[in-house]
Amino acid sequence: MSRPVTHPRALEQMHRRRRAEKRHRLQSATLGWTMVGLVLLAVTGLLADRLMDPAAFPIRELGFEGEFNHLEPEVLRKKVASAIDANYFGIDLKTIERAAESLEWVRKARVRRVWPDGLHVSVEEHRLAARWGNDAWLNEEGDVVRVSIVEQPEVLRLAGPEGSEQRVRRYANEWSARLNAVGLELKALTLNERLAWYAVLARQGGAIFSVALGRDGVQERFDRFIQAFQALPPETVSLVDHVDARYPNGIALRLNPAGNPEDSA
């Protein structure tokens, strides 16, 4: 049985026609998907404009929680409200947090959205650990803060050059425990500009005296002071006005006018 023979020219025309039809289908599909993409892009743009429109989805509710021992809730509310410059979707939470933290008693603020129109603001106040210099405080994290206090509490007073806050506070914490164990209380600790240490201590009963520790081998000098002071008779301890612990093998005492006018070592 014979098979029909297709002329080469006719076969080539058939292939060209099929390739043209395939290109047409591909172009049609590409055009269709392009139109869909453009429509989606337009819809997305319109939706984004709508979401970011300040008049749409405004912030209507503000909620607060945290410590308010010194911070006034209404002051915080006004500060947060003044920083709101966008709607629910467009607002920058970090901007609100920075606004809250600019208030003098706020150590940390955290802000989150509450659907559909609210913000929740959580704040933590500074907890003061010691006085720092003449016009500042150290909080419990060792940061220098400046806050207004009507009544000045009786707290440890610390001082030192800029950048020495953590070091001074660490020594104060370590030495306070050692001093308490021998009946003394650290009232003040200073690292001066020459990097020399100077402490003010209180005996039982509240009497105050000072201790000079210098700048070199301070920890060893402090240990030596503790040992020597424990060896003093009670009648001498009650008269001490100043201690110089900068000597290599002992300490020098200055007694108050009611006691022995001569120094002993």
C-alpha cells in the first residue's frame, strides 16, 4: 500500500504556519499576563495609597502600662499623641518610642499596634541607685541620668571623670559589702581627675570620717585599711576623723579634736 508523498515546499509552509500560530498563542498569553500584572499593580497602588492615607485608619486609642512613681501619665499621653504623624499602618513605632524616652524619667519604652485603631505603650522608669556628681544620678543599670527630684533622698554619692561611671559603681558595690561586714557604711566614693580614690565612711551611730586611697594598688590598700581598722581599739575608732591608706605597710590616722591630737600609724 503506497503512502501519500508531501511536497517539500508544502511541508515547509505547514511548519511555518504552525510556528506562527505558536508565536501568536505565546504573544497572546504574554499580553494577557501583562495586563493582569498591570491591573494588580494598579490595584496594589490604590490599596497602598488608601492604607497610607492619614485620613484613613487613624489612631484613636492610646493604652499605657508600666511604672508611674515619678512619671505623670498625662504628660506621657501628650508626648505620645504629639508624635503621631501617620495612620495605623504608616506610623513608625520607633519614633513613638523615642518620643516617650525623651521624657526625663522614662528609661525604656515599647510600642505596639492594637487592631484596628490603637497603640499600646509600655514604659519603664529609671530606678536611681546613687547620686553622680552634683547634678546627675546613676540608675541601676549604671547609666547617667538627669531627673528632677523635689526631695533629695539619702543615697550613696559617687563621682568621677566622664566614662568612669561603671568602674566607680563596681568598686562602690564591692567595698560596701566589705565595709558593712565590719560595721562601716560607704557614704561617698570619688575618683578625681588625677584618678585617685577618696571615700567617705560612717561608723555605727552616724559619725563620718574620710579615707584617702590614692591611685595605685587601690584594692590592696583597701584590704590593708580593713585589716588595720579592725585591729583598732574601740576608743580610737570613735575618734577617727581621717585615714590615709596610701602607705605601703600601714595606715595613718587623724583623730578629731576630742581625742589624741597626735597621729598614729
